[in-house]
Amino acid sequence: MSFNDEAVQFTNDDASCSKSFAIQRGYWNDPYILYFYKQTERKSPEISIGYYARVHSIRYLLKEFIKSVNRNCQIVSLGAGYDTTYWNLKDENLSPRSYIEVDFPNVTMKKCRAIKEQCDLLGKLQSEDDDIQLSKTEIHAFDYHLIAVDLREIKQLEQKLKACFIDKNLPTLFISECVLVYMDVDCSENLLKWIAKEFDKPAFINYEQVNMNDRFGELMITNLRQRGTELQGVRACQNLQTQVDRFEQNGWNHVECMKMIDVYRNLPQVDTQRLEKLERFDEKGLLDQLLEHYCLTWVSKGSQAFDVSEISI
Ligand code: SAM
């Protein structure tokens, strides 16, 4: 494992820390994050509002997808980190047929440990008919799988997904939340190409940086570099068009991409007013800058599974 791989894995702690802080401050509700990440460090209101917009918009699209196929689908969360969506969907009676989380072994090991220690989480994985298989880095339960794979190793990914009984004919939604940007563009393109080729009804939600060649974008890159993380995939994050191209040029045909500033403007006013009143917030300019530098892309291949024309955030 390279030094950069270690730094990339640490970005999960960063994301979890920011989510945990925002949740404890009341930006949104999630009873599960504290099972995985307890430490919190103070974050500025614009960071917490940015994370609200990120989590809220991804979950919105994800739920629309699940409802559109009456839950008869699979979700594959790539670079899932300590994401808690599986548990939250369960509470909302919106569980898909199967939910698969993928990350590096070092990350899945810590997630496995946290799940083993919490009866509340383990209990939700139980079914009358199937035993839960737990190893140091992986979990296989009846509707939940946590697997340890480097996403750059497509053969290994394919084998491990097989072990999760993935059905390539079922509508399958892949999610990557701030993940592809940490991979070399050739590797992320191979992954997108492989999914489009192998799956019959695939859909994809991608959230990550955009507009990285302006001054603020360069500052973001420098900031991460100083902490040891190289954004190896930044070439695909130059603007909205490069985000669209990476899908269209790799086998996908319905691509929608929006800057987070536009997603935020589309949120109901009661929500944005509540968010902006939660803490002393006087850096609207900084929030706008941040939201200008992230985007949400939702994609499908074919038309059945994820009719993007029907969905507006
Ligand atoms: N998706 C989670 C979220 O938004 O809370 C975690 C995001 S974190 C910024 C990026 C995650 O992607 C980390 O957990 C990291 O280990 C994972 N990741 C990045 N490159 C990966 C690769 N090649 N294989 C497996 N996981 C990877």
C-alpha cells in the first residue's frame, strides 16, 4: 500500500468527523454515525451546511431510485467509508434487496469491528433463515455485505461481488461519494466502463469536486496535498462537461450533472433558512465558493431503472 493510499483512507475520518459534528449540531438526524465515529472536532457552519446538501441530495436520489423499482434492486456503495445509509433505509422501510459496501481492508476492518460491538447494528442484520458471516474485514448478511477491495482491481471486485450473490440483471445503483477523484483517471474510467458493460440496468450517483482549475480549486488541491493526499483523478473534475464526458465516453447514456450551489438553491426555503439559523453564520460568500466546487452527477444506461428526466432535486 502506498503512502497516498493511506492518506486517501484517512479522508474517511475527515468526512465522518464533519458529518458527526453536523449531526450533533442538529443539521440533520442520524442515530448511527456515532457507532462508527465518536470524536468530533468543531467545523464551521459552511462546512456543516455543505455536508447537509451532500447527504440530503444523494439520499434523495437514492430513495427515488429505490421507490421507482419498488425496492427490487441492489445498491453498491463504492468507497463507502463509515456511511450509514443502509441502517437509515432500514428504519424507513426502504431497504433494497441487497446493499453492498466496498472499501479498502483497513477501512472495512474498522467498520466490521464497530458493527460487531453494537447489538443494535448486528440485530438489524439478522434474518430468521440466514446466518451472518463475519471475518476480520468482511460481513455477509442476508441483505447487507461489506467487502474489502481496492476499486482499481476490477477482477478482484468482480469476484467479491459474486460472493455477495450480485445479480447483474437486477437494477443496480452504484454510489461514489468523494471517491473517484482519489483514483487515477484511467482506473476510474475502467471501473465505469466495466459497470456499464457488465450490468443490464445500471445507474450511478457521483458526488465530488468540480471547477478545480480556478483559484479556489487550486487552494483545495494544495490544502489536501499538504495533508499528504493527492487528487489523482482531478483531470475529470475540471468542469461540469468533464464530469459528464467521463460517463458518456465510457458506456453510459443519460447523464445529469449539477453544481452543488444549484442543488442548494433548489432546496426548500424552509430548510435553507433553518440551516442558516442553526449557528452564527455570516460567511455566505464562503459557502457559495464551496458549493461552486462540488457537483452531483446522476446517470443511467438504458431507460428503465433510473429515469433521470423524472427526477429534479
Ligand atoms: N463515501 C464516504 C463518505 O462520503 O462518507 C467516504 C468518503 S472518503 C472521502 C473516500 C473513501 O473512498 C475512503 O473510505 C477511501 O478508503 C475510499 N477509497 C478511495 N479509493 C479507493 C479504492 N481504490 N478502493 C477502495 N476504496 C477506496
